[in-house]
Amino acid sequence: MAFVIGDACISCGACAGQCPVGAIAEGDGKFEIDADKCISCGSCAGGCPVGAISEE
């Protein structure tokens, strides 16, 4: 199950640096996770300072 980034995202980019497979990129107003690349490791969620990332 892939992780998703919610509207609380502040576009800081911390999550992108935590992703071991490069599944996170800056989108329109917030960062986005490519569900096809996501390996559901949760590293991004642990690195988000505002708790904007959750399991889908």
C-alpha cells in the first residue's frame, strides 16, 4: 500500500530526501508520491515535520 501526501504539506522537501527509491517529487503546491515507485517503507512519513504523509 503506497503512502500519500495530504494538504498539510508545506513543500519543505524533507520527505523527498528520505525516500530510498526517488518516488517523491514536487507537484502543484505540494510534494507528491508516485504510487508505482513507492515501496511502502514509511521513511518519508517519519521525516515529515508536519505529519502530512499517511498510508493510503
